[in-house]
Amino acid sequence: MPLENLRTVKQVVERNPGVLTEAVVRWWIFNAAKNGLGGAVVRIGRRVYLDQPAFDSWIASQRASPPWSAHRS
């Protein structure tokens, strides 16, 4: 993972204004072992970074299928 891919929580939120908040991103990080975000979280000492491409992939994987896309017989 290239270091230039690492972002702070604040940088991730600033990149997505109006969509993400620091509180929700920190909650996801706190629950990373349960929600599958662990692969995008990098801890160096007390600092927490997100691998931007891995975080973007995780976000994309969280999309729910719309109810009308279910297969109907």
C-alpha cells in the first residue's frame, strides 16, 4: 500500500462533504472488526488512517440492492 493512499478521517470527510461525518467514520472504524472495514484501517501509534482505495471499495460493497431488483418468478 503506497503511503500516498493514506488519509486521515478528517481528509476522508472533507473529500465527501455532506455525505460523511467524522462521527460516522469513527464509528465505522471502532466497529471495523465487525463490519469488514478492518482492511482499510491503518494504525500508527495513536493515529488512525484509512487506505483510500480500500475504503472506497468497502463503501461500494455496502450498497444495498434495491427491492425492485429482486428476481421475481
